[in-house]
Amino acid sequence: MTSSRILLVIGGGIAAYKSLDLIRRLKERGFSVRAILTAGGAEFVTPLSVATLTGERCFQDLFDLTDEHDVGHIRLARDADLVVVAPATADLLAKMANGLANDLASTALLATTAPVLAAPAMNPTMWAHPATRRNVARLSEDGVAFVGPATGAMAERGESGLGRMSEPLDIVAAVEARLRAAKTEGPLAGRRVLVTSGPTHEPIDPVRVLANRSSGRQGHAIAAAAAKAGAEVVLVSGPVSLPDPASVTVVKVESAREMLAAVEAALPADLAVFAAAVADWRVAEGAEQKIKKGAGGPPSLALVENPDILATVSRGLARPQLVVGFAAETENVVEHARQKLERKGCDLIVANDVSPATGIMGGEANTVHLVSPGGVESWPAMSKEAVAEALVQRFAAALKVSG
């Protein structure tokens, strides 16, 4: 089980020093924390202190090519269960309320699909200003939650009033409450979701395998989106180089037979999404030692069919309410998906063209066709995260209709 992931945005106020203790308190409770330090925030705390406490790189610049290559501001915004803005200065609140995105912090806040919790910190006069009141009211309507501000002495000599950032432990309590609320408010709240992802590896000998080019990006994105929608999610993953999605129980397997066993162990579920690219065949008898080159030429490999996981679950006694399969095709995509839908007995097939020219297999974007008994719906090209979020909304609606 992966701990909940927090993206902490540290604004430019004297209260930024409290954010260092906030990081420590969150880590004590098992949260994973990444931090964005604004230019103003860096006037009060150092990137080194933030990175040391989080155990992660401190993110600062929107146009940092290293960050964009390794993480990217969109993934940084999406790879979180909750975004916490502390201190939330008047400037940051204004940017959030008006959709401005001129630095890394404001861009991530505009790009995130996670719930947002803000801990305001500013001079009492600024907090009471009509512009700030309008911004707070708009953000509340948009679903942003607030903790504080508190009343007390200000950094400015002789000033006190309403505007102090809440204490770290109060913010931690608000974080825990907001995450609990997200689990009960989401469209998949109370639902159990099973997702398969990645390739399977079928051993030829101790060092060689039959495999495919699946990266697992789409399946992992679906698991993450389902968790954010409030579901209890089990992700059965073949070998991938991706981090485990937040708030998801991950079961790692190698072969198709191991994946089937893990899937059956994870049932019952309300929804099962079979996004894994399972190998159709395996070697009948894998060699116990590495196969060596010899005068006789390459070895002859006898292949046998792997179990059909999608069909097994679709026609099984513990069948989920909604069963979704994937069809990765290189030609006649929709027609092959229609045939697969009928053959497997599932409710929906998500089909895509994975021919090399598309760049979908292993890439970051996807173009899918939803094939059901009622017809075909073709979606435009989107990021795999956007596809996942749209699919999860569709699945949630289907579950609601079917009871």
C-alpha cells in the first residue's frame, strides 16, 4: 500500500518557516511529500532545507529542462492525492482564483485534478481586503478547502489580528480530514476497483523472456484516477519502470499465470479494468539454465497458450458489475475490438492503434475508441492521464446506472 502523496506549495511569506515543520509532521505520519518553492518562499527558506526534509528534489522553476524531462509540471500536479498551499499568500490566492499560471506553483495548481487545501497567511488588513474576500469566496465555490488563518501577533512590530498561518499540527489534521472527505465524496466512493497494467514476461530461460512493449502508463493512470475518485483500488502490475500510484494497493507479478492468480485473489470487485498487455503464449518448458549458442543453430521453442484473464473473469462466478477490456491493435482496430467484445463476454472494450507510427505503445498520449454493444465512441488524442480521468468518470456513471 502506497502512502498518500502530498504536493506542498510554499508561498512567499514569513510563515514559510512553519512549512519546514509541516513537512516533518506529515512525514512522521507516513505521507510522501513533494514541494514547490516559490521565488518568494525561497527568500525565507532554502531549497536545500526543503529537499532535505522531503527527501525529494525541491521544485522551483517552470522552465527547468531537467525537471520537465524527469517529472514535468503536469505530472507533478497529477501525482498527488492532495495539494497543500502553505503559506497561501494573498498573491497566490489571487492567482488561484483567477486561473493565472505564470510560475511553477500557479501552473501546477491550475493543472492539478487533486483536491486543494490552502492555509492562508498574510497581514490582517490584506486578509480583510475586499479583493481577498472575493478570491477566497470564489475558491471556496471551486472546491478549495481552507484551514485558518488564526489570530495572533504578526511579523510586523506591534501588529496582531486575523492572518497568522495555522500551526503545522492543525494543518496536518486538516490534511487528514480532507483526504477522508475525498474518499467519501468521489464518484467511486465505496467501490472496489481492480486494474491490471503493464506487460507480462514469460521465461524462456533464467535470463530471457517473451515480452511486449507495454509501458503500463495507461493502466497505472487508470488506477491513480480511480483512487482519486474515491475507490479502493488494487493494481495488479506486470514488470514496469513506473512508480506505484498513490493510495493504491499494488500487487507485482511477472507471468500471465501469476497475474491471473493475483486477479482472482483480488476479487470480488465492483469494477475490473484489464489494461495489461498479457502475453498470449508462453514457452511450454522453460530451460533451467541459460540456453547457449551451439552448432545446431537456434533452439526450437514450443509455445502453449496462456490463460485468458479477461474471459475468465467476464464469465466467472465472481464477475464484477462492470468488466472492461483493452484491445491493442495494429490494423482494423474497431472491427477487431468488436470481435473481442463478443468473444470475451465483457461490457466494454477500450481499443487503440499501437502500430509503431502512432507512438502510443510506451508513449505518453493515447487515442482510444470505446466499443460496447451499443456502438463505438471515438475520442480525440489525449494524454494517458486525461484518458484515464475521462474513463473513470464514464465507469462511475455506468456503475451508478446499473446499480
